[in-house]
Amino acid sequence: MNTNVGESQNISKSPFFDGNNYGHWKAKMTIFIQSLDYNLWDLIVDGPNLPTVTLENGDIVPKPRNLYDDNDRKRVQINAKAKHIIICAINSNDFNRISSCNSAKEMWDRLEVTYEGTNQVKETKISMLVHEYEMFTMNENEDIKSMFSRFTNIINALQALDKTYSNSKMVRKILRCLPRSWIPKVTTIEEAKNLNVLPLEDILGSLMTHELSMQKKDDDEEKEKKKKKIIALKSSLIEDSEDDDDDDEELALII
């Protein structure tokens, strides 16, 4: 029996944030909360609208608990549940940062500002990543898998900052970033496929398959070159041997 069960295998446990790689944790936490109850995610994004009352002087204050109706209790309950999920997923330092927040939305927003910065900082990060995306190209001697991994890292970082690209744009970007030697394959894909609906994973599979074919062709050509070199070397050795035999015969005649 395998007792080494990783965190990714425990679907009931929220992903833990240790203070590093916030964007990665945020993406995993978003999916985790949505999988539990999408109403929880809506509450974190839009706010719980906690029960309030308006005083005679016009001030709006939290509604006393003894005045709650059933709807009020439901809103408070779901907010408490969302707060509990977030608190159980963070370290003690971040708990101190957000423990005073009244709503799960305030907690989530405070973590975002702490690790992503204000909107101005986020816009700067987005601009840098967009530039990296636009200038993206396949490096020399880089394989498709490594290139795609670098591309995915940029896309994920942008997505964590709420900047996304459509699938068709990403497909076209991948095709444009390939070197000139790939032009025939790119042309074939563009003519045979509808890039507006072609999944990015299909492009990856097609390019990796073509890459294997190219590698096999290169290997076959290299083997053929080595074979020709061996044949040429054998021929040279045979000619040298025949020349030596002729020299021996001439020497014998002279004697």
C-alpha cells in the first residue's frame, strides 16, 4: 500500500500558501473554491453584502445579530465558510494580515494587494509580461516541449493578473514563433485546420510529432553520411593495397 500521498491527491484539502509563488497558489485556490461551491467564489469576488441597518443620522452599521432574519443568517454563514477556507490555506504571517477583515472578499483583496501590489503595480507587471509574450520566439536548439513550457509560464503569469488571451490568438502566436525551417509545417497546419477552434494542446501534439519526424530524418541522413564515409575509407584502403602489390611486382622484375 502506498502511504506517500501527495497534496495534489487530497482533493478535500485546500492548497496551502507558504508565502512563496502567490500566483501559483491563487490559481489553485480559485479552482479549489469553485469546485466546492461556486456561490462561495461569487461571494469572494463580489462581496457578501453583509446585513446592515441605517441609523437615524444616516450612518450605516452592521445589523445586530438578534435582528437577523433567515436570509441574513444565510449570508453571514456563507461568508464565514469562505473566510474559514481562506484562513486554513495561509501561513501565520498572512493570517495576521487578514484576520481583522469582516468579509472573505476583504481577505482575498488584501492578499492580492500584498503579493501583487496595487492596480498600478499590476498594470506594470502586465505590461512587462505582454511585451514578453509579444516578443516570444523559439530559441535556437530548443525543443517544442521546452518552448511550450516557457510560453505556458508567461500565459499563466498573465492569467494570474486577470489578463487572458483567446485560444485562437495563442495558437497563432505559437505558429508565428517557430523558426524558418518549420514554415512548411506551419503552412500545412494553417491550410488543413481551422485555427479559430483548434485547441492549443492539438497544436502541441502536432508539432511534437513533426519534431520527432525531423529528428528521425536527421538521424537517417547522419547514418547515411557515416555509411558513405566507411565505404570511401574501405575503397581507399583497397586502392592503397593494390598500389603496394604493384610496387612489389616492379621491384621483383628489377631484381
